[in-house]
Amino acid sequence: MTTFRSVNPARPDEVVGEYPVHDAEAVDAAVARAARAQRSWARRPVPARADIIAAAGTIISRDKDAFTALVSREAGKVLVEAGGDVQEAVDMAWFVAGQGRAAWGATVPSELGDKLCWTTRQPVGVVGMITPWNFPVAIPSWKIFPALLAGNGVVIKPSEHAPACCEAFVAACVEAGVPADLVQVVHGFAEPAAALAAHPGVRALSFTGSVPTGRKVAVAAMETGPRLLSLELGGKNAMVVRADADLDLAVEGAVFGAFGTSGQRCTSTSRLIAHPDIAAELVDRIVKRAAELRLGDPQDPSVDVGPVITGSSAERIAGMVAAAVDEGATVATGGEIVTADGCEGGAFFTPTVLTGVRPDHHIARHEVFGPVLAVLEVADMDDALAVVNSVEYGLSAAVYTRDINAALRAVDAIDTGIVYVNAPTIGAEIPLPFGGTKHTGNGFREAGSRGIEQFSEVKTVYVDYSGRLQKAQIDTHPPEGGAPAGTEGR
Ligand code: NAD
């Protein structure tokens, strides 16, 4: 069987693991195994499933240092960010386990006597998952834990850049008591992912990745694949800084939001929309802070910014910066692919600030997925909000102001799934829904109380204990003389 290697992006000669390239036949076999295992898993009481998920959280917490080192080695994240990625999986395990001992539906009073009405959740069967590399433990946890709680089997195709993290996560689940066949991992590139997306035995598909890939997945799913399709796609996240903002806070927020994880988060701050009165000072201070950030081996605790995931990713980012300059933007800092000590072959992109960007520039409209902050100057707040909303993405946005009225008006006006006030565009928390509007998604949310919705079907149950035929959907209070006209056929 053909294999591929996952490597350390800081030193691509260092192999992290070697994995098979699975084909459509292997995907078929994985779906069949997960389907067989799912039948008995679904018969376990929900709290019993929850206990196993909680145990998985405990195991990941126990092994947090090893997981953190692996995330850092395979995805190139600096240690504090890698640890945050792992901690999110622990938090998600415990949050989802709690949902297993909470309400599972609603009871609703019947309009008729001696009748009960309630809703409950049922598993869908086998859930397919296709995941990106940038949260290689957290994102599998956002999907696998709620899918298991709902009683499903899983076939996951992790990113080709982070297969080892996914395997380690699934091994922790199995150690906790998840039946070995219930969660299947298939590896490779587009082929097994596309086969999973189009598989008639997969009843729900949960995809996280870029908009172009998400569109391919949606087409494949539409033709022969799952009925439930959840898409969590890219972002073009904006931070609006009003003239009355606390500039210290805004500078720290912009640096963290734009350059954290080397700008490779779906929620990374990639547009800074600043009032002209403060724009020059803001840019000066961000440029100074950006220049102080230390690039290097992400496993060195003194390093602030690690590599981008591949050399070709660095080339793509450089191409977008060059195109921005062609359109009239100016590089205030950064814009270069560099190497770092002890990181032979690793591609590092210097934290970049572009000024003079206009809303119609390509860089202002498209996801970069790299450490590049485009600065746009807009004086009027309504115009600034219109610029925030002018892109096809709708994931996250931030507003910095000391004016509570302006802040809350912005919260109302911004068309994204997540809005921050006086905090950067990154920093989601597990108990709250995560996801975006417009082309960032298709309406589902991950995490929070709604995280389970994409992995379960709602069933409505009516129990009539009157012992006689009671008629709903029939007008029970007709006017004298019989049924109102036009209702006889209902
Ligand atoms: P990507 O779209 O390149 O790949 C995602 C997954 O899709 C990988 O597993 C890949 O192998 C698979 N894939 C590739 N071709 C496919 C095809 N034809 N059919 C089906 N699957 C295919 O994304 P990436 O580079 O791994 O991750 C970065 C992207 O993910 C960014 O756009 C980022 O914004 C987005 N992202 C979104 C969220 C969110 O929750 N909204 C979270 C993290 C990342």
C-alpha cells in the first residue's frame, strides 16, 4: 500500500509518522466496521456513553504534556498554543459528558387530554468527519465526542498534515472504553475524503476546512452522500478600532489575533479597520510589537511564532502579499519567508502589516491563513461596519471602543457568527456555539449546547393514554353547525 509521511513543519526532514494512503475501498470497509460497532453502542444508556467520554478527557489530561509536544511537533504550534489545543479536547470531553446527564429533549403540554408529547434524540448511524490540521486534537474532539454521545459510529479522515495527533486522540478514546471498531480513522489526501463525503452509508458528514474544499464536499454529499451536512469553513475576520478605543488593549489584541498560530486560525484577525485619527499610532505600535516577536522552533518555550505548515503555504502567502503591493498596499513590516536557527527547511513567514489597503483589494476580501494583517482606514462607524460585512465570510469580528452604545450597535450590525467587544477575533470557549454565517458555514454550530445537533436526529413522540381516538389537527372547537368550511380534509 502507498504511504505518506507527516513531518515536523519546523524541520521537514524530521518524520513524525508514516501512514497508509487509503482508497475508496478502504473507506467502504471502515464505514462497514463502524456501522457494525454502532449498533451495540447505540443500545448503551446515554450516561454510560458519557462516562466513557469523561474518561477520555481524564486520559488526555493525564497525557497532556505528551499530546502538547506532539501537536507542537506535527502542526508547528508554539507550546502554549499546542497546550491550549489539547486542553480544549479535555474541556470538550467533560462538557459533552455533562450533556449525557442533562435534558435530552423537551416535554410539551398536549392540546388534548390524557396525552403526553416529548422530543428525544436518536443517533444517525455512521458519521463521517473530515478535519483540517490547525487544531489537530481540538477539532476531532469537537466532532467525535458529541457524535459518540449521540450514539453514533465515526469514520474520520484527518488532515494529511496531522494524522499522528488524530491517531493519538482516538487511542485515548479506545483506552477510555470506546469500542475499537466504533471510531475508524482513514488516511490520505483528497481521495479518501471525497469517498467519505459521497458515501451512501454515511448518514451525517461534518467537515471543517477551507471554503473551496467545503464546496467540493457539499457537491459530493448532495449527490449520493449524507443527509446531514455540516460545514465549518474559513474566515476573513475584522477588528474595528474606534478613535475612543483603549489603544494599549487594541495593540495587544491585534498582535495576538493576527500573528498567533502564525495567523493560521480560522478566526485569525486579518483586517484591521481603524479610524484615521488613531490609525498611524496603532500601526506604529503594532509594527514595533510584531518586530519583537521571536520566530523559531515552536518547541522552544521562548519562541512566539512558529513556522507555517508547509513551504508551499509560505509561497502562497508571499504571493498574496505581492499581489496586495501591486494593488497599491504598502508593507509596513514583514512580508518575507525566512529560516530560523535549528529549523533547517522550515518555512517561517515574518509577521506582516499591510497599510493602504482598500476594501476592494484582493487581500481585503480573501482568507490568507498566514500572519498578515491588512489595515484599512475608515472614519465613519457605519461605513466601517459595512466593510466588516462586505466579504463572503462570516466567522468572527471584534470591536474596540469605550462607548457602550457604539459597541452594542456594532454587535447588532455585524453579520458574523461570533462577535467580540474589546477582545481579539480569536478565543472561543467550549460551552458556547462556534461557527459562522454566509459562506463560512451552512447554519450548524459546533460546541456549546447545539454541538450535538449535527450528529443526531430529533424524534417527536406522542403517547395517548385516553383509551379512545382523540383527533389532533382537527378543529376541536367548531362553530355551531359543524366543522368550519375548508377543514374537512385536514
Ligand atoms: P483544507 O480545506 O485544505 O483541508 C481540509 C480537509 O479536507 C483535509 O483533511 C483535506 O485532506 C481534505 N480534503 C482535501 N481535498 C478534499 C476533497 N476534494 N474532498 C474532500 N476533502 C478534501 O483545509 P486546511 O488547510 O487543512 O485547513 C485550513 C482551512 O480550514 C482554513 O480555510 C481555515 O479557515 C479552515 N478552518 C475552519 C474552522 C472552522 O471551524 N470554521 C476551523 C479550523 C480551520
